[in-house]
Amino acid sequence: MDKEELRARTVRAILNAHLRVERIDIGLAPSSWNKEPTSALGKLVHRLGLQPRPTQDWIILRSFGRVVDATSFQELEAAVREATEELRSLDLHDSVIVTLDTIEGTDSKAESGPIPVKVHLHLKEKQKMTIGTTASGSVSGREAGLEAEMAMSNYFGTAERINYKYSLDLTRSSFYEGSFTKPLLARGQNESVGVNVVKETLNNSDLSSHKQDRLGFHARYHRQNHQFSYELSWREISLTDKPTQPMLDEGGHSVKSSIKHVWSRDSRNDGLIPTIGSAIRVSNELAGLGGSVRFIKSEVDVQHNLPLTPAADWSLSFLGKAGVHVPFGGSRSHISDRFFVGGPGSFRGFGAKGLGPRYKHDSYGGDVFWNASAHLVGLLRDVNNFGLFYGHLFAQAGNNVRLPQWRQVLVGSGKPGNGDDVRTSVGAGVVWRMPVGARVEFNYVWPLSAQPNDVQNPGPQVGMSV
């Protein structure tokens, strides 16, 4: 019997006979992180035992262990497909290739009993450490900045993720964050715990005559669509030059100790320019478990996209956002906890933090706000290697008031000078979806209704998000 005939016989036997999976072999393709170090630093890291490690076998077998229960080729194929998708969802490997082979010397038993087979896993792991920079915020607003991030993903082979992030914007505000996230793979596919440490400086001197320093600790637990977290933060408000009289009450220290729940669901086909699907995010926070501030704060953010053509290259999108902040137990409303609205990424046609309670040049933020918009987006041109260009028409309305004026937040009081009437704006422009995963908007905006103290920004606006 020649080799081709033997191979054909083996294939027919596998397709028609019963199988028995004897073992699962795991093979790891060479990568830059698991090669023998040549530099002095690399050798030192290995000597200290801090070198990257491959994904632990139990994580892989957690997905592929079920294939041993297959008793036919059809069952094995379905089990392998399901296990492969589950392992890929962990985002630990660049490639997952599965091959099947009979165990040598057992093909003669094809007619008399289950065929012993083995499953080979050929894995290539992702880079263990990445360093990158991105632009963020709005190019024409005060939020524009640069962000640098170092990520250690699955460095020790247990699917953990360690991040360090630093950002700096045009207002000289800075943000440092170190985080650790660990999936609870033994308990569920979408379950994890993590901690964050944050140091932040917000320079609002040209918007609200103050600077805020914050040092915070966060612990979180995530399961499917839910996230539960605890935050302990120390905040200090330092007044800058020429604060208005009401701003003098905002200075000083405060400590926030809070628990928070966030529920979210996202079925959109794209995070930057979605044309199909919807997204919703609801958060509720309770502060007052110790600390010096006590409040209840709730926010909801929704989006729904309706495709207008079979190819979904034209769509109508509706976005809405609302929030309420209610102090209790004798605690006052702190500027650190209020809502600020305005800017290309928030409310087009108005300056950053330019919509809402304000006295002279100082913005104080609101306790109750809402913001709704409708967008018509259509694909204009697909430029190879340069990205997609969309046309963009939009209309926006919203309001932002302090808690005593909450009854006027939807329609306003209609009384000149109260500053609580609804603001509106319309605009048109072009949206560029860059190949690198960024969205840039070039819009011309017309504010239709505003209040005397609002900071309006009519004309061209440029916004960017990643």
C-alpha cells in the first residue's frame, strides 16, 4: 500500500468512523519576546526572572479541553471551531491554527473501534509589550493633546494586562494612570478584576479660574455588561488669577469615597463612524462612604443608527446624553463633581465648557444637563491607503443648569437673563476616517440659540477622536 492510498484510507476512516482524542499538543511559534536575549539589559531581565512567559497551558486547555469529548469528526470540528473562537476572543495570540492527525500505528483499528487522534495547536502569541502615542481631543478646542501609553499584555502568561498612561493637552493639564487588569478565566469568559492609580492635574485657569489636582485609587470588578467600582480620591482646587466672587467658595480640599455601577451594551458596526446598531451606557454613583462629599450622580448615554441604503453607506444617527448630580446630607455641590458642556466633542458651536452656569469669565458647571443630536452621514469617497471621507449634517440641542433650576432644564423658563433656556446649533462638514483608527471632523457650525453668558464658537471647527 503506497502512501497516497494509506492517506486516503485514513481520511475516509476519520470521516466515517468514531474518534477518540488521545492528547492535545501545544506548539508555540518563535517570536521576538521568546528568543534568547543578546543585550545586557535582556540578560539581566532573564537573570532576575522577569522575562516574558508564554500563555499558561491551563488557559489554552480551558478552551480546548472540551474537544476530548468529541466522538465523531463532525463533533470534533464543531468543538474545535468553538474553542478557537473562544481563545481568540482573549486577544492573546496573533494566530491560532489547529491540525488533526492520527496517532502513529493505529490506522489499522479504524474498522474495529474508535480511531485514536491527536490535536495540534500551532500558536503565535502577540507582542508582550507595546509603546505607542496617539493624538486625542479636539484639534480646535482646548481638549487637544498627546497621549503616550505602555502596555504589558499577558506578560506573565496569565492573560493579565498592565498599563501605564500619560497625557498632556494644550492647557498644560496632565494625567498619569497605572492600571492592572486580571481576567477571572476560571469563573467566566467576560469577568475580570482590576485596580487603577491616578494622578491628574486639570488646568482650568482660562475657563473657570482654578486648577484641580487629584490623586485617586480605583478598584473594579467587571462581569459581562456590568462594572462595579470603588473610588477613593483626594481633590484640591487652587484658585488662579482674578477669580470671580462665587469662585472663592470653590477652593480647598475634598475627599471622595464612592461606589459606582455602570451598565453598557454596544451593537454598533463601528466605534468611530457607526451606521448600523445602537449603544447605551448607564452609570450610577453614590458618594459618602466616608470622605467629605456626599452625592448621588447618574448619567445615561444612548446612540441609535439607522442605515438608509442597503450597503449602509448612508445613515441617520440619533445621540442623547443626560445626567443629574444631587448632593445630600448637608454636603454642597462641588465644582469637581458637576457637568460641563461645550466644545467640538460635547456641543458643537460652543466653546469648551461654554454652555451652562457662568458668571463673567468663570464657568461653574451644572447639576442637571441633557444633550441630543441628529446626524446624517454619507460616504463620499474611499481613497485607497488614505481612508474614508463622509459628508456630515447635524442638528443639536441641550441645556445645563444648577439643581435649583432643574424644572427648567427641558424647556427653560423663557425669562431673559436666567440663562436656563435651551441651546441649539446646526452644522455641516466632512468626516475623515483615517486608516490608523482616528476620526477627524471638519465642520462649519451655526449656533441658533444661546444665552448671554455662553461662549459661542460659530464658524469652522475641527474635532478629533480615536
